[in-house]
Amino acid sequence: MYVRNMLEVAIIGASGYTGGELLRFLHTHGEVEVVAATSRQYADTPVRKVHPHLQDMSLEFTNQSPEDLNVDLVFTATPHGASMSIVPGLVERGIKVVDLSGDYRFDDIHLYEKWYGLKHENPLEAVYGLPEMYRDEIKKANLVANPGCYPTGSILAGIPLVKAGLVDTLIADSKSGVSGAGIKPTSVTHYPNISDNIVPYAVTTHRHLPEIQEKLQKYGDVRVSFTPHLVPAIRGIITTLHSFPNQDITSDEIQKMYHEQYRDEPFVRVLDAGEIPRLSAVRGSNFCHIGCFEIDENGRLVVVSAIDNLVKGASGAAVANMNLMCGFKENMSLESCGLHP
């Protein structure tokens, strides 16, 4: 009798929001078995007790060390600075890794050290995990650095403009749901402080700024300004991208340019000119919606993108990267659309 060999995977740091989303998508993946989900805090606790939407999952959290994991692929859903001490040992043992921290996202390690305030002790060559940029490289990679959530929406909204040489400056104004701050409560994310409120933060110094700029500069010389805001929503990132094209161009021409760029992309949907993306339309999904394409009387072009920060901005992208690395269809287990309204 033929027995199908499942891809065995582990999630290090599985008790947070990204860990819960990884488990949600992998639970329905026909080619993957999650054999370990680690959490020091919740060791020996059933996954469903921490992630109540996963009632059908019989898995328990463990406190295994990375050295004890004997699997095909590991997701490291660990804090910045922690991954660099875990990932090299896994890669050395021939285990494929998708790292969800910022430790391996930068080509220029000095940018990482400057903006994250950490000395990188274990630099490795990694592929930046945005399939819309590096699909072929991801397929051959042993280590993929999952992009940041804000950079995902900003980069996808900016690529066609930079690639066409239409702009030399982009201003990204992003609004994020509070789940982007992680599962641990803080004074900022306390309900009375965030409800009915909008909070700009790190307005010129957010660590995702150099990531956006470094990746967009693959397509041309561009300066990026970026300001994030926390809004009273659970999920989602809306990015409003402002620029001044250096030549006369219409909204319809801009829309067609985006359509050409993303026509074959499984997770990018380009809306009609004037149609504005909504957070609810991508909530829970791995899709990025891009739209608006409006030009005002001063020549300012406005492009808007929407993603779910926990999915296309984190765990969904990580599963898509796993699929590419392991020879599966890229959208396997990620086909569902958003949850509107």
C-alpha cells in the first residue's frame, strides 16, 4: 500500500498571533504535518486553549529546543535578535527555514544593525520572501526572510512606479490594526488608549522604512518616506502612497501599468481606476488589493494598497514561501478570499 510522505514542519514561537495563523493555514494543507509547535510559556498546553479558533487541532505546545527538532522545514516566529541565534544551526543541519523576524531581511547588514540597534552575530545569505520580486530564488532557497508587514503593502504599491522610472520620491502613509503590535498587551494597545483613536508612531524612524527603500531601489533610484499609524481595528494595513510622476500620465494609464505588472500574480488584485481598496475585503486572506490611481490638480498621484497584516503581511506569506521552497503550488491552503463585511 502506498503511503504518502508528508512534509514535516515545526513552528518555533507558535503561541503568538503569527503562530496561530501559521497553524490555521497549515492545518488544512494537504501535504504538510505540523509535528512541533514550541512555546516555553504554554508547554504541554493544547493548542486550542491558546488559539481558540483551532478546536479541531489535537497538537500540544512543547518546549523543545531547536537542536531537538528533526523536521523538513521550520518557521521561526521569534523576536528580532532571537532568530539569529536559532536559524544558523537549523540551516547547518539541512533544515529549510522561513524566518518571520527582521534578522535576515536586509542585503546590507549595516542597515539592520543601525535601525534595529543590534549587532548581527550570525549573518547568512537569505532570499527576501516576497514572491512578486524573488519567486525563482525562493524556489531554490534554504533560508527565506519573510518581509515585514508594512513593507509588503508599500513595496507592492510602489514597484510599478519605480520600475517605470516615473518617480524619484515616494511617501507611504500606513494605518495598521492593533494585532500588528503582537499578542502581549502594552499601554499603547490597551483598549481605552486605542479605541476611538488614531496614533501616529515612529513617524520618521520606523525600522520598516529602510526595508521598503532597500527593496524598491532594486528597480530604480528612489527615496522613501514612511509614517505608520495605529488604528482601532484588529487586522489589516491600508497604505496610501503619494508621489509626483515626472511625466504626464492618466489614471487609466497608471491602472493598466499595474495590471500588466501583476496580471499573473496569484495574490495581487489590481482594482479599477478610482476603486479604493478596503481592509474588510482582504481580512483573513493572503491577497493584496491595489487601487485608487487618482491624480489631483497639482499632479499628485495617490495609490492605495490593502493587506491583512497577519496573513499577506506575515503568516500567509510564510506559507506561500514554504510552498515555493518545497515544490507545492504557491497558493496551496491559501485560496480563500477576504471576510467582507
